[in-house]
Amino acid sequence: QVQLLESGGGLVQAGGSLRLSCAASGRTFSSYAMGWFRQAPGKQRELVATVTSGGTTTYADSVKGRFTISRDNDKKMVDLQVNNLASEDTAVYYCHASFLTRDFWGQGTQVTVSS
């Protein structure tokens, strides 16, 4: 099974930055497709960024140019650098792993942007 644990969330002022981290289990981590999702109160969960096993990245239009996803296969970690934060970025951020036909979720980490 795959287990995911997010960290790095918190309260930050508008314009600030955070680095979210996801620690993953699994002997074949390098083969997982990884991603970050977020869910704001009263809204649907949305895809924020993905990184394939080959290192190709994809971003939602709302975060492109501000957020950066990266992975370290040796450390079994996936990070999301979030810059120039705005109130609209306030949400619970979830780490996601895709393996074969299954997907796995972390517990989420809260990001709150104040102004």
C-alpha cells in the first residue's frame, strides 16, 4: 500500500510563500504519478499540479507561474513551492499518488492566506 503524509501548511500573509511537502511510502515510488490537489470550503476539490514518473509537470491555470511541483525519488518526497499567495489560495492541500489503476491520498495540510 501507499501512505502519504503532508506537511508545511500554515497561516501566511498575502504575497507570502510556503513550501508544502509530501512524504511517501513504497518501494516503487519512482513509478508513481504524483500530484497536489486543494479543496476550499464549499468548493469542489481541484487539481493544482502533477508530476509524472518521468518528471513532466502540469499546472492549473490559476497557479501557473506561482507554484512549482518537484519530486525527489531517493527521498520519496514531493514538494509544492507556493509563491505570491492570495486569499483565493486558502484551502486544504492534499498529496495524491497514482499507482496502476489505484489512487492514494494524504490527510491534507491547511493553507490559510490572510490580508
